Amino acid sequence: ADPVILARTQAHVLTLTLNRPDKLNAANDELLLTLTRELQAADANPDVRVVVLTGAGRGFCAGQDLGDVSGRDMTFTEHLHHTYNPLIRTIRGLGKPVISAVNGVAAGAGASLALAGDIRLWAASASLIEVFSNIALIPDSGSTWTLPRLVGYHRAFELMALAERVRAEDALRLGLCEHVFADDTFAADVQAYAERLAQRPAHALKLTKQALVAALTSGLDEALDQEAALQQLAGDHWEHEEGVSAFKAKRAPQFIRE
Ligand code: T3D
């Protein structure tokens, strides 16, 4: 059988491709557990500086494979704790930037995955649907946390209640993605973007992500203390010395040490 996740590294960019194109990459347990394992391995691999998540074929991810739900020997709660929650936590906790490269429709937990990346790049024909209410479930895999922080409570509720499709132009306006690229150059544009990000100081970005993630749920006082603590780790690292030396010498910094 074809692997459910394709992995390819080029120029320090690991691309993980959800590979069940006949089902718009709907997620079964094997896909979710493999993806989480690949992400954990990427975190430990110094050659990987940026991770890209994308989908094979015309979809990004259509959420839970609905063919796999009936007859399952786990409750919904157990299933979320076993599969989706570790995946979302792994992305959030990963010490490297994760790009959600949304090549096509992202629905249900697939929408949650599209929103979970640190950077969200969309193809012009991509779309997002908080589809859960169509099957009378509630949004999961972090959507209830992420979406209202992006669009506010009221718009999040409407998107969830009506399960309307958000297209790229609106996603950009609403802050659900950072950039939209043309369909026919999407993969190349994503790779170029990711390679640019890979040139940035990896250690400083890891600490930046850590500080931002913590600050999302803290008050200003805690955020200031956290910045002061993490700035020490950044300032003590060789990347800082390199950045300052490069500035003084009027040259580009070299943050990749092979
Ligand atoms: O623990 C738990 O299990 C709870 C967790 C829940 C997390 C969730 O994600 S719940 C939400 C599950 N997802 C859905 O309800 C989405 C269902 N799919 C759709 O609504 C539509 O497929 C889309 C709007 C995403 C795309 O529509 P369209 O018209 O572009 O494509 P299509 O023709 O509907 O789908 C193409 C094929 O993919 C089709 O198969 P076929 O007829 O060609 O053999 C379709 O059945 C299949 N497919 C799409 N989504 C799923 C799927 N197969 C299984 N599961 C799916 N989620």
C-alpha cells in the first residue's frame, strides 16, 4: 500500500504530505499517528529547520475518515486523546516553524490542521470548512481555541454553525492565512518561502515560538518575565554573535552551520 505520509527533505525543509488523495486525505489513525511520529522525529533532526504540511491531490485534508468511525473500539474522547490531540500539541510544541501549505479543501479536523501551523500558505483554489456541524459534531483538534482568536467569537460561531466554505480571498482578509499563491506554482512558491525561513536563526525562532505560544495564554507581566528569561538563552547563543558581527561587517548573516 502507498505510505499515508510522504516525507521529503530539501534544503533543510521537510515536507510531509498527507497521502490519501482519493479521499481528499481524510485522516485515519495510521495517518494521524504516523504524522505525529514524523513531526517528533523532525524536532530531533538538526538537518530539518522548517516543516511543511501539505496534501496530495486536490485536497489538503477532509478531516476524520468517516468510513473509519463506526465499529471503532474507542470512545470519541479516547480517540481524540489518542490521535488528534497529540498531533496538535506536537505542532504547537515543535521547536521549528511548521507551515500549513493548504493546497485544497481543508475540512473538519483538516481545517484545524490548516490553522495549526505557525505560518499558513494557501493555494488560490484552497478553502476551509468548519464542517463538523454538518455531521452534528463539535469542532475539535484545536479549532475552538484557534478560530475565535483569529476572527473573534461571533464570526467563529457563525462559521462553525453554518459550515460555510471560506475561500482564499476571504481567508486572507480574515487572517486565516498569511499568503495566497497561484495554484500552478503553489508547491514551488511554498518551497521557496520555506527555504527563506530556513535561513533564519533556528534557535532564536524556536525561542520566539515558545514565547509567543506562552504569551497567548498569559498576562503582560508573565510575558515580560518570559521574554527576559528566553532573551538570555537567545543572547548566549552563537546565532546572536553571528547576527551582530554580520551587521557590523555589513554582510549577510550565516545562520546555517553545516
Ligand atoms: O474522534 C473522532 O473521530 C471525532 C473527530 C472528528 C474530526 C472531524 O474531522 S469530523 C469531520 C469529518 N469530515 C467531514 O465531515 C467532511 C466530509 N467531506 C465533505 O464534506 C466533502 O467531501 C468536502 C466538502 C470536504 C469536499 O467536497 P467535494 O465535493 O470537493 O469532494 P467529494 O466528492 O465530497 O469527496 C471526494 C471523495 O473523498 C469522495 O469519495 P468518492 O465518492 O470519490 O469515492 C468522498 O466520499 C471522499 N471523502 C471526502 N471526505 C471524506 C471522504 N471519505 C471519508 N471521510 C471523509 N471525511
